[in-house]
Amino acid sequence: MTATPQSAELRQLALQALLAPDLEEKVLLTQQLRAQAATLSIAIDAAILAPPGLPGCPKQPELRSHLDVPKRSPFTAEGLAALLHAVTHIEFNAINLALDAVWRFPGMPRVYYLDWLQVAAEEAQHFSLLRTLLQSMGYDYGDFPAHTGLWDMTQKTKGDVLARMALVPRTLEARGLDATPPMQAKLRKVGTPHALRTVAILDIILRDEIGHVAIGNHWYRHLCAQRGLDPIASYAMLARQYGAPRLKGPLNLEARRHAGFDEVELALLSTPETASML
């Protein structure tokens, strides 16, 4: 990415990064856009038409239903690489999710766009850390099949920023807060240098993801207040309307508290009878 003209517009540049199919180009465009954000205009009210080819992705990995992605034991070298690849795929998708939140939705406050650009840049860092580790094991991103679930929810919620905030950061990313500590515990049992390096990278990811979920919570509540909606009742309605996957415990209550979930929400999510309604 060359020097950005002062007249360049942030949402269009986020769309350009989203469209990039090359891994290195997408990471570079995202990180440079974040570094230049303070100098860019933001066309807050512009309705940008979605071009074909979203999101830009490399030819590999082969994408399948999550039911068709084989599970392998991380206690073998290939199985550990497959687990690391799965996490790398999540972080690649997370770059696209955040960039899509920047360009797609007009009419939000300026800080909304800067928040989601920050998220995109941090996801790009996570992806790069994981990919470098994967390469050190003799593999690369694209060497294993991967699932389509994360982008599927982005497509479902493309017509409503409230639904997007409810069901991507507050649902899909929040589940990462729950899943990370058990994954780290398993990797510590594996105990190899690559497994322990993965644990250390997951520490970085967990720290940053708490902030990402907090951003989602903030903008979800902002939109609920703007529309005169109750956040808890609206979340239950949106989860049903858009077919959000059911919550699987145990919850990482401490991380969710730091990410902005209140005690009423956590109590509802922690109770099987009410969690099944959300």
C-alpha cells in the first residue's frame, strides 16, 4: 500500500482491504489503514454498494461445513498443526468481520469506525503470529480444510448493524472467551514447544478479544438505547431470528465481565433454561 492521499476515505479503504485475496496484502492494508486512520476522512452517511467478491480470500483452504471438518488429536504433530490452523482460520475471518463492520454500515458515530478498524488491525496481528508459528511447524494457512460459519453470520446480519453487534462480537467472539482457557489447558498437557508457544499466543488473543467483545457490547447497547429497545429482550429475539448457534458452557465469567456483560446477562446465560432461549 503506497502513501495514502489526504482525500482518501476510510470506509472505502476498509472495503479495499476486505476485497484483497492475498494474505500478506490484506494484513498490510489493514495495519497501514489503522496507522493512517487519524489522517483520513470518514464518509459516515455514504451508502456504499457491496461489490462482488466479498470477502477476498485465497484459493486455499478448502471450505466445508463445520460438520465435515475432521477433528484430530493435538497430541500428534499433525493434529496440533490442524488445531493451530483452525485458530488461524478464525483469526483470518475475524479480520474480514471487522473490516466489514467498518465499510458496510453508514450513519454511525466516527468512533465506531475507528473502533472496528482497531479490531481489524489486532486480528491481523493475531493471524500473523499464528501463521508464523504454523510455518515453523512445516505447514501454512490453507493446508487443512476449514469451515464457513463465521462469515455465514456476517452475511445473515448484513442488513442491520444492531443484529451484527448482537450476533458477531457478543455471540461468536464471546464464545472464544469461553473456549480459550480449556484449549490452553489441553495444549499445556501436550507440552511441546509449539504447543506452549500456542498457549502464549492465545494469551495475547484472549486479552485483545476481551476488548473486541467490549466494543461490540458498547455499540450494541448504544443502538438499543437509540432505538428504545431492551438489550436483553432484543438479544433473545435477534438470536432466534438469525439462527444464532446455541451457547455451550462453561462460561468464562471473569472475561465476560471484563468485556461488559452485566450480572443479569451472565445469570441468564449461566442458567440452562434461560440460556436455551437466547
